[in-house]
Amino acid sequence: MPNPVPANRQSFEENINSLLEELVLAEKWQRPSILLAVHKSKFGQNKAQQALEDRLNKLGQNVTHLLVDQDRSDIPHFIVGTPSPDKSVFFVSNVDWGGGADRKDAYRALNIYRELFVEHHIKIVLWLTVNEAANLPRFAPDFWAFRHRVIEFTGQRLPRKINLPAGVLIWDVQNPVDSFDKPEARISVREELLAKLPHNTEALSARIDLLNNLGYLYWAMGNSDRAAEELVAGLDLAGEQLAGKTRSSLLNGLAIISYEAEKYDRAIEIYEKALQDNPADPSLLINLSATCRAVGRNLEAISLAKRALKIDARDPKIWNALGFIYAAMGKFDEAITCFGKAAELAPRNAAYPMALAICYDLVERPDETGRQLKIARKLAKDQTSIYLDIYEAALLGNTAKSLELAHAAIFSNQISKYDLRRDPNLNLLMDSVQIQEMFA
């Protein structure tokens, strides 16, 4: 479905004036006014609500707020049930938080009882996130047709579909940092160890662990076919006698390979099989969550993520992955909360303030963007600093500089092109065409 929000991008003041003008005319002519105000974040939404309410109050107009929740999903009847509804301007927000099994009752009520707004001369501003604006014509098409005007506060950067790369998924391998920095050297050491292991029951677990590790390392080098061979060999050795975590870890790797090949349905099948072996593994649950998000099963994705957090809410990697899942849905406020929690749990990891800086930039909070960049810069070391340079150039709008830094890092073997391609931060900052230019 094409983006239903028109390209009406004015300044903040112009948008507030446009809303005010519509409401003043509606009051003058005693007619209804159904306005939609679209924002990328609750921060921007609250700022605009306050600015518009202040101006309406100065003109003697009363504002009534309605926060939608499971008990207040029937927006039309709630509004017409208030005293003298035609004498107020109604500010309605959190439409996505309605009741029903799918949380879409608020949309359905708007659609079914849309004519009440016209009959009672209701003046209403629906304050929407980008995601809610996309849902409105889908779940309330008749109400959508009743709208009078859409005002977009989302800035100059166009909302776009974000496809999370395989780097958002969590590998479950014992892969400690050793003295061999290059993947080739690390692979060589492990293959030598594997060759020396005896083919007996006592060495079986060690052999499977090495195959799992080799699968990860080959994948890290971009050789997914060889990675899959190592993981399948591990599964053959595990058989039925080493089910549980041993087998689920190998299946997790195979699912990640399928995800990267955009075989999402196959990845989901593998994750479901892995969860039969190890149902309480939060990494499997959050990886399945990201995969469900890739095929548009957003409600299921969030449910799975909450299950993962219920099992282990102290793992920053789970919060980080959920942050990217929310960001891919356009839920940047929720993403910021998740990245903030990850940063709180792992305060020395530069990756989390990096992600926070990018999300704050996407919702146009430059002060917070700068603050998080400073934190990340203090924590960043060696390779991480290179990533930060690439991100910061993109944040400043200098995509050419960002690409130049990426090319230089790849050419000097400071960063693998596969790591960049799999970097979820870059997928928030750039579209797929720009990312592919890094490897041209």
C-alpha cells in the first residue's frame, strides 16, 4: 500500500497555524473539522499539542484530551457523550492502543460511527504516529475518507520501509576473543583442533561446539554455504541424543543464514523447531520476533519479544534487538526506550548510545542526538570508532563522506564489508541502494 500521508511538509509553526486556521473556521461556521496530525515521535507530538492548545485557549476555545486505551476505544461515542461536545476541540491520541485481541478496536469504532462527527459538528485533532497514520486507511477506510486535512510534522526525511539485516539477530556460539584477529586464522586454529579430536563419545560435545563455532566464523566471512555445511554436520552429530540447547544453537545459525537469504518462512520454520528443543531460550525468541517482523507479523513479533524479556530482562542484547524491531515498525519512542535500557545494562558498550543517537536524530531531537554521540565517542575504541565516524557523517547529512569512510575502512581491512552490510544502524540511516554503494 502506498504511503497514505501526503507530502505536506511545512515548518512547525506553519503546521500549527494550519491546524489553528481550520479549527477557527470550523467554530465560526459551526461545522465539523476532522484533522490528522502525524508525528514520528511522542516528543514531537506533545510539543505540538501544547503549542496548539495554548493558542486555542487564548482564543477562548476549550480543549478536551482523550488518551485511547482498552477501556476507551469507542472514540465517537465517548466524544458525543461529553457535555456540549460541539463547544470543545478534542485532542485524541494513542489510537493504536485500543482494545480487542488485535488492539484495533479504536480504528473500527472510528470507521463504524464516523457520521457522528458530522452530525454533532465535532472538531477533532487525531494525533498520530507514522505507524498509526499508515494503519488508519487500512483499518478505518471510511473514516479516512471523512478527513478534512492531514498535517505532517515528520520533517524532511521521508518515512521508508526499514528492512533489518541479519546483523540484528543473535548468534549463540562460544566465540571468545583470541590472539588471532583475522577470521581466517581463527578458522584455521579451530579446524586443526577439530582434526585432532578423537571420534568417540567423550569428544562429541567438543566436536559439535567447534562445528558451531566454525559455522559462525564462515558466515562472518560471507561464506554462508560453507557455514551451513558446518552447522548441518554438527546437527548430524548431535542427532537425538544431544537435543535441547546443543541442537537449538545449531538450528539458530541455520535460521540466521535463511533470514539473510530472505527465506523468512524457512527461517521461521527452523526457529519453531529450535524452540521445541529449547523453549525458554530468549535469543531464539527475539530472533524469531525479528523474523516475524520481516514478514509483517508485527503483533506476533512484539508478543515473542515480550516472552524473551520475561525470561531474561537483564540481557542488553535482547533489549537492543527489540529496539531495532520497534524502529523497523516506525515506533521510535519504543525503540529509544529499549536502546536506553540496553545502555543502562551495559554502560561501557558504545553500540547502544550509537543506536540511541540515530533514533533521536530520526525523531529530530538534535540535543539528545549530540549527547548520545558524545557518550558513544568516549566509549568507542579501535574498530568501533570507525563505525562511529561513518554513522556521524551520515547523521550530518554527508552521505558521500560516510561512503568514503566506509570504502577506506573496507580497503584497509579495518572493517569487513559483510559486517557493514549486516549493520542495523546503517539500515536506519541509509536506504538499501546507499548501503550497496559502499561495496561498489
